[in-house]
Amino acid sequence: MLKDRTTLAQAAEIVQSGQTLALGGMTLYRRPVAFVGALLARPDPPGDLTLLCFTAGYESDLLVGAGLVRRVRTCYFGLEIFGFAPMFTQAANRGQIEITEESEASIAFGLRAKLAGVGFMPGQGWLGTDMPKLRPDVKTVRDPYSGEELIAFPAIDCDVAVIHALTADLYGNAVLGGNLAVDVELALVAEKVIITAERVVERLEGRVDLSAPAVAAVVEVPKGAWPTSCYPEYPVDGGEILRYIEACNSGKFEEYVARQWYTLK
């Protein structure tokens, strides 16, 4: 179905307080940073969010620092070679956010369960580890054929997924580029999908990476992943990441956000 062109501000209004918000991309690659900036620029930004990411980075740290996140579900939260994510580390150490311990397996199997329309997906991922002690909500089951004990990874629900793409069209199709992470799965399990893209065209021809039936908005945002990378358009801006870390460590997170996102207000 053909979508109307949407502004970042209009797309940001889709996210409501208390929802599970999934952010696409991987570590410091192709993250929907501009969309996060639009959320922060809202006069009434949504709070009490559950943040769902395969890996969480700069964009997620902004949401945590702004106090919009109640719970985090991810198997990694950091800035790769640049070190810890400062606002997440601070909030976690102070017990200000709820952390649902995840691994690559629990997220992957949880998304597969949701896609299959079942309550859980069995796997061997956590057998022999202490992970079940950290997640008492995760049960075990017996394989009815072999009798083997398996971990029953619960299905993962998602209200809104935001994916940044290289190119998208007004039908909700998108070309993501190299590392897809779990963006396709997030787009399929989410109730609503928002695509931001370096370029938006009338219609894509040929192979696409994502064709989501639940796409609610398509927004053209050049450099929408900056300062994370969007290969081959632009690399990670390491200088900006370091400026962010310095601001956070100096107690100037609010000043950094006010300066960084003024153009979105």
C-alpha cells in the first residue's frame, strides 16, 4: 500500500508511553539516531518504554539518559571500541532501569516464536549456564521425541520498530545494505514499523531487504544514522562519539542533547 510522505516529527508521535520500542541496526552501524532525536525533541516525549535491541549503542544511550526507558532488553549495550555506554552504565549502577538479561539466542528464538505464532521456541542456548538463574521467567520443557530437556525461550512482543535504511520507497520496501542484524525479524513482529532512509523513491525495483506489511511511516532523513555509520554512505564519526562520552562524563548530557538536536525542534 502506498504511504504518504511523513516528517520525522510526525513519525515520532507514533511511539506512545509504556510501549516496547525496537531499534534496528547493529552496534554503531545503521542506527536510527535522527528518529531518537525526534523523540527527544517532542514536547511530550514518551516515557516508561521497554527498549528492545539486538545490540544497543549510542542511540539507545540517548534514550536512557533522557529518562524515557524503564526496561532494557538487549544482549549488548555499549559503544564498541569507544567503551561503555555512559548513561546506561550510570543508570544500571544506580538501579534506575530494569534490565532483562538476554543473549543472542534468547532474542533470536523469542523473535522466531513470535513469527511462528507460538508462546515459546525451544533451544539449547542456555543449557549448562547460569542464565536461567537471572531469568526465572524462562522455563524448560521436555522434547516429546527425545526426552531431552530444552530451554523454552518466550516469544518477544514489539509495539513499534524503527529501522534505518539506505533506500526506501513509499510502499514500505527498503534496502538495508550489508549487516541486516535482526531488522527483518523486528519489522515482521512489530505492530507498527517506521522506516527512516537516506533516500526515499517512489518505487524500488529489484531486490529489497525488507518488505514490511505493517509499515506505518516512511521518512527521508539524509545522514539519519549519524554519528553511527551507514555503509557505504558514511563511516562512524568517532570524534562525535568521543564528544558525547566526554559530555556525559562531565555531567553535561542535557547540554549535549540540547545542542545536538536543536534543528529537529
